Amino acid sequence: METPVAPDSGDEEHAVIAHFRLASDGFGEVDQREQIYEAEQVMKAATEKAGVGEVDGNEFGGGEAVVYAYGPDADALFKVLEPTLRRLPFRPAHILLRRGDNETRVDL
């Protein structure tokens, strides 16, 4: 007996990946990491309320902070996250909007 396979729905998970340059190499300063953590909490609440996806965490290293968010529509997700991302003071900064195989960069 064969195991049934669901048809390919064509749904690809999209991503919003935010990159921020920190003041020092390595993991940045303690207050910088705290600002990123606080912004993540705000963005998690906003994405849940809007039902557009989820904020999935961060990475620190090499003088950079990266925040990851995923959902079915990168543009809708970015619209919810953008105000908080723009309020973070770290520059240079950019956002990658991934839509399946397509990627767009937005400089902040």
C-alpha cells in the first residue's frame, strides 16, 4: 500500500531577515543586545496580533545582529515589523525580504 502524498500547494515560506551593524566586533555591547531583545518582543507581539508570521530569533557575532522572521508573505510581514526595525539606532542596517527564490534588499 502506498502512502498518500499531499499535492504540492506551491506555498513557500517567506522571510524577513534584518541585519544591523553593532558598535564593536564580536557580540556588540550589552545595551545593544538588550535593545535587540526588547525590539524582538515588540515584533513578536505585533506579528501574532496581525497573524502574518512569527519572529524566530536572532544571531549576534562578527559585530552584527541578525533578526529572523518567517511567514507566508514577506511584504505583509515586513509591513508589521518595519516601524520597530526602523526605530533601532544601529547603522548601517538592511533587510532581506525573501519570497521563495526571490530576494530584495531594503536599506534602512
